[in-house]
Amino acid sequence: MELRVAHRKTKNKKEAYRINALLLLNEGWTYSQISKALLLDEETLRAYVKRYCTGGLLSLLKDRYSGSRAKLSQAEIKEFCKYLEDNLHSKAEDIITYIKKTYGVTYTVSGITDLLHREGFVYKKTKIIPGKADAEKQKAFIEEYEKLKASMASEDPIYFGDGVHPTHNTEPHYAWIKKGEDKEIRSNTGRERININGAINIETKEAVVRYDDTLNAQSTIKLLRKIEAKHPLASNIYMIIDNARYYKCHLVKEYLVDSKIKLIFLPPYSPNLNLIERLWKFFRKKVTKGLYHEKFSDFKLACENFFRDLKRYKPELDSLLTENFQIIGARKNA
């Protein structure tokens, strides 16, 4: 009761966060759940509990960050923030140890957490990227891509191509669900999948897709022919793809000799540069995430309907499929 009254009365965001953390614990939330919800590390949460248990509400709300004056100088804070951007630390105690060793200044867990928040840091998961991603090769590709865009004829299109293999099964998805309750979604026991070979026109957001038993040289050539048929007036059709083996096989190379299509290969381990990957993610969200298809035939029809009616999603695709390429692997963290 004391915490709820204090939460209603306080106008201090920092105090509200601390009180809210304890209230959520009292309602049965785990430290991990609260950590994700409030963007606080678990050590900080445990420190709040300890302070409340030993000293009550006043101890919990007491700011131990030596008033509004920073313990580190502004120059030191700037230097420290640069260090933290280049080095990963998952525990507040490790950061405290680093500051103590480097600057001779001691922080409490809550104190360093407050400092990190003020400097724009949040506690969240790292992002997995391909281990062999080469940032310099990605930058070089983007430069060449921009040159191509500047010099190509107006009637010549650019496509991004790739294959995707959705499985006939329900994928769990985030949704707004009443606290303390679960929302159950049925799943399938089968593992049948659909092989989709496709390409997206980056200007019109129109997709060209094929459904094949397997993705190989023959199915790829059929896709290329389908793309060519859409552009009778084009002199060149540029198709940006990854380094899948079937794009480089003899049959495809032979076909391309008399074709308008010019294949442009992405740097290895660079799915971030292939804009069709965003389309595949959007496709899964609309067709498989949180949606149940009892029969495989129903699932296949849902996939086909998505691409058949792709125009209905154009406003969303215009926002999603922008050429704001993100470079990955630029930092090598220890």
C-alpha cells in the first residue's frame, strides 16, 4: 500500500521507476521480465529490493548519485561513453570496476545506472550478425549501387532477389494480452514447406515470384524470364542477389549471355543489404506470425494471396523498402 501511494504522489520519473519495479515484483513478475520492461539490468533491480528491505521507502528513493553533480568530469564522461560504445558490459558491477580502476571514482549500482540512462544508454539484447560480415565491402557495394542509380536509364528497373522457404506451422508473435493471462494459438504437427523464388522491384514495390519444388538453375531461369517479360522496353534489368550457388552455375550463365538481366552480387554475409529480406519478414508477419492454417493447402493459398494482393500493402512497403542500407560488422567488440 505504501508503494502504491508513493507511486501516485511522485512526479519524479526516477523514483517512479524504482517503485514500479518493486510493485511488479510483488505482482509475481520475474527479475528478467522487469529488466526487459523497464530497461534496467537485474543487478540494479536487486539493489532496489535490498535498499527497500533494509531502509524502507526513504532508502529506496534516496538518490545516491551525489546530488546533481557528476562524479566524473564532462571530459571523463565523454571518454567513458566512447569506451562503452566500443566494449560490451552486461553487468553494472563490471562498469563500476572499470571506472574505479581508470578514473579512481567509485559508483554504486544505482548511481552508475542513473549515469548510463542520462547518457542515453539502455539495457537491451545484443544483435546477432554474420560472423564474417565485412563492413568495408558493404560500403563499397553501397557506393557502386549509388553510381548505378545515378547513371542508369529511367526505363531500366532494379530488382532485389532471393528465395524463402516458409514452413506450414504457426509462429508465436507479440500481442497485447491481459497481464497474468496467456493467449493460446494452435500449431501444426506437419513440417511441409513452400519454396518461393522471388524478386522485388525497388521502385514500384511489385514482386515477381514463383513456387517451385526446389530452387535450382532451372527454376531461377524461369524466374528471370518472368521478370524480363514485364519490361519489354528496358535495355537492362539489374538484379541484386546473394551468392547462392545456382545463380553462378553454367546454365544460368549461359542464359544470361543473351538476356537483358545483369546480375549484381552482394558482398558475402550481407543479408542486411538485400532489401527483399525485409519483404520476407513482412510476409511472415502477415501470413505465419500468430496465424493458424489447419491444412497445408490453406497455408499455400494464404501465401499465394499475399503476393497476389501485394498492392494493398504498398503504403507499408513504401516505408519499409527504403534504400537506407545498414552496415553490419563495423565494430569488433571484445
